[in-house]
Amino acid sequence: MPDFRKILIVKLSAMGDIVHALPAVAFLRKAAPEAEIHWAVDTRFAELLEGNPGIAKVVSLPVREWKGRLGSPATWREARVAAEGLRGEKYDLAVDLQGNVKSGVVTYLSGAPLRYGFPRETARERPNLWFTNRHPPAVEEDRHVTRKILRVASAPFGGTFAAEELRGEVVITAAEKAAAELLLAESLPGASPRLAVHPGTTWNTKRMDAPFWADTARIVRDAFPGLGVFLTWGTEKEREECLAIRYLLGQGVAVLPRLGYKALAAVYRACGHMIGPDTGPLHLAAVVGAKTVSVFRGSDARYAAPVGPGHRFFQAPLPCTACQIKGDKVCPRDTECRATIKAALVAAAMRELIAGPGTAGPEGKAP
């Protein structure tokens, strides 16, 4: 096996993408137990990596902030200092687990002589290949994004890995756990079981409407009358959506305040159950141990959904599902697509997860 002293992971953003890459830390710890592992990340998401025992150093880079002020000389001075800091670490190996131009530039500026990245077939942006010098071939069985990431991370060590044995980790402190318990207890005293719902997401083609989430939670509550529903959000638009869901549900529901990533993770861990579309909080809930039921329309569940016996997913069954129509764009079949996913089925899957072993359901499986 190669002898690496320092390894840099480059995965800058966003929340869900970083969570998908966390098993790479577990792999590298096993493959190179003597190496220091550093992780370059956008400052906005550095909190997700804090306290991770497999990461010796979190390299926090204000990439989004720099992008917003490219015309400022201060930006270029800061970027130059950051690049000098990267090169000063004298990395033996850098693995670009993002595959776009930004991550490629950071990988190149690390100065690592070996810079592994995605091949042409799977790189998010083709120019990313200019900045990396090793590209393991794409493997057909790697449909899930975490497998694609592990394929790159494992390439310097022979390219084999056991994905089912590698777990990501977001570390939650005792104080964060206690704060989450207090928040939930004060919001809905005595609620049991607890269900988190995060309806918000960044693409129109991933969204479901407020009545869908309200109907889903109501059906679950019919089976568990003591159920407490905790709504989480990240933007003002999402908060308004949560308020609409609370109005439709009427009782046993609380809209939580906006929370930082670690506080949000602690809340999901304390709830133990979460429903949502394909969004960063869904993947955060899964990595901290919450059981999840997820809804996929414009994105591909086989690529991104949480997997394992504690997770279920529903993919819109239209032939054009997983269309990858992003952002604010609206698909002409959007209404039809939303109608193909039924609240009753999503609620039934969550009821089974809450009820525990011995119940049937469409287990989320790694592709």
C-alpha cells in the first residue's frame, strides 16, 4: 500500500453532498491509518465536520463569499494566502470528491503530486479534469453517489471498498443533545413519538405542497395519537410553508426556530424519525441515525436517497422522473408529477418505521 503522510479531501458544498462524502473519511482512516486527513470545505458547512475523529484539520474556505466579491483586491489577497496555506501542508494526495471547477481549482492549488478526481463520465463539470491527474474509470454498479465518491477515494489504494461497512459521522456534543431535547420538550411537552418534517428544498421539481405534508403527518398521527410533529426550515419561504402546514394540521405540531447545522442534526437525532424531499436536512437526519421516508421527483432516489433498513423512499413513477430540472425552473408536467406520490403511502411507510421490526415496507436499498 502507498505510504501517504497527509491526505486532503476536497468537498466544498453543499450540506447533503458533504454528508454523502463522509464515508470516505472512514475508508481513508482504514486504508491509511497513519496519515493525517484534512478536509477543504466552504466555510458555511465547516460546522458539519467539527469534532469528526477521522479529520485532523478542517480547512475552511469562504468560497461563496469570495465568489460574491471577485472584483475586490482583498478577495484575491485572501485567496492567495489560502493557497499558500494549502501548499504549505505538503499533501501527498488530494482527492476531489466534488467534481466541479471550484473544487478542481482547490485540488490543484493544494500542490499534491497525486490529485484524484472523477472521470469524464461522472464529473459534474468537464473542466474539472484539467485540475486532477488521476481518474479511476467509472463503474456501472456505482449508481449511488456515495459509491461514486468511494470509488475515487479508494482508487489510490486499489479501488476496492465495502460500502455497507463504511459510515459517515456528524459529531453532536452532549450540550447540543441536551439543547435539542429541551427545545423539543418545551415546544410540544410529552409528545411521543416524535416526527420531524422538513418540506423545503432548492428545486421546484423536488417540492411537494403544504397539504401533502399535512395529510402525511395527519395519517401518521391517526396511528399514534401522541405524535408530535416538528417542522424545520432554512429560508423565509420555507418558514411560511411550515406555518401553512401547522395551520392545516391544527394540533400536535410545532414550527421550530431556524437552527444551525449541528443543532438541526441534534433535533433530528432526538426526534428519531424524519420525512422530507431530497434535501440536505434529509441526509443530515439519516447520518445521525433518524429513520427517514423521502420523496423524489426531479432528482434520482437511486442516486441520492438514504439507504438501509431504516429508510424508505418514493420516486415519482412518470417515465420522465429524475428529470434533473433544477432551481426555479418549472416542469410542464409538475402538477401531474406531484399527484403520482400519495400521502397515504408515505405515511404508511413512516408508520411501519415507527412501529419497529416485524412490519413490512419497501426497504430503501443501495443500488
